[in-house]
Amino acid sequence: MTLQGVVNKTGILLLLCVGAAAFAWTHPALRGPLLLAGLIGGFIACMVGIFKPATSPIAAPIYAVLEGLCLGAISQVIELHYPGIVVNAMMLTFGVLGIMLALYTTRTIRVTSGLVKGVAAATGAVVLVYVVDIGLSFFGIRMPLLHESGPLGIGISLVIVGIAAFNLLIDFAVVEDGVSSGSPRYMEWYCGMALLITLVWLYLELLRLLSKLRGKN
């Protein structure tokens, strides 16, 4: 496992994801099937890659394509309501990536065991809230403030964006540790997939935040 290898694999996964998203974007008639296939298939590929890292050279590209289909369908719908929001969210996503990478490489923020535990706990709490929200949505109930465009709703989105951004620091640390410890070559795909998962989450949270800000105006 090398740092350049991780960079290359991450780049490949990003290209696959963006390419699939572009296909979904330009085929709105297939939005429903592509969204469903992307959600279910992407989740399965993600779980296989995470729990069986040796399969990541296959699971990661599959995840990237399927997740791209899902993102393209979602982005196209949101773009119809808020023109220009997708480009802004993409620019912010890569902007945050650059900032967090600079903070990590300069050791402005050090990834300690305490930070890892805190970010993991916060991430788990967000996942739990989203799972509960999805469950309640089947009964026509939505979590209070989570979807509102008021100050508290925007504040919650900002906090979640921050948690997603800090997950990038954890990903960078995993890459650095893997390179220094001589991890197997397939871990390049594994780390690339981990970075893509975090970037996808960050992008979706930024879309949510921007849509709240647009809805508030």
C-alpha cells in the first residue's frame, strides 16, 4: 500500500461516481429505478467492502458506480427546485476536503484516540437519528428541526456537516497508518472507498444545508 496508490484509486472511484451521476442526471425518465438500484446496491457493495476489505478492489468500483447513480438522481431533483445548488455543493465539498487535508498535513488538528472516539460517537448519533427519522417517515412523522429551514434546523445541519468533515481527518489518519505499517495493496481501494463514502455524505449534507438556506430566503 502506497500513498500514491491511494490517491490513484480514490481518483478512479471519483471518476466512476461522477460518470454514473452524469448518466442518471441526463436520464430523468429512469430516475426512480436508478435511485432504488443505487440505494440498495450501493449499500450492499459498501457493507461487503467494509466488512471484507480484501474484496474492496471489486466492491469499491461497484459502490462508486451505484452511489453515483443515486447521487445523480437526487441531485437532479434538488436542482429543479433550487437551480445552481448542485454546483455550489460540489465546490463546497472539495473546498472542505482541501481545508481538512491542509489542517491534517500541517498537524493543525492532530488525530488523537480521543478525537477518533468523539467523532465516532458523534457519527453514530447522527446515523441513529437518520435511522429513526426514516422509520418514522413510514408513519408520516418527521424528526423535529431536522428538516426545518429555521435557525435551529440550519444549526443542526451545520453541526452534521462539521461531523462529516472531521470524518475526513479519520480517513487521512487511516491512510497514513496503512502506508507506514505496510498494509496489503488492496487497502488502497479500501481507503479510497472510505474517502468516497465520507465525501458522498459531506456532499449530501451540504445539499441539505444549502437547500435550507435557500428555503429560508
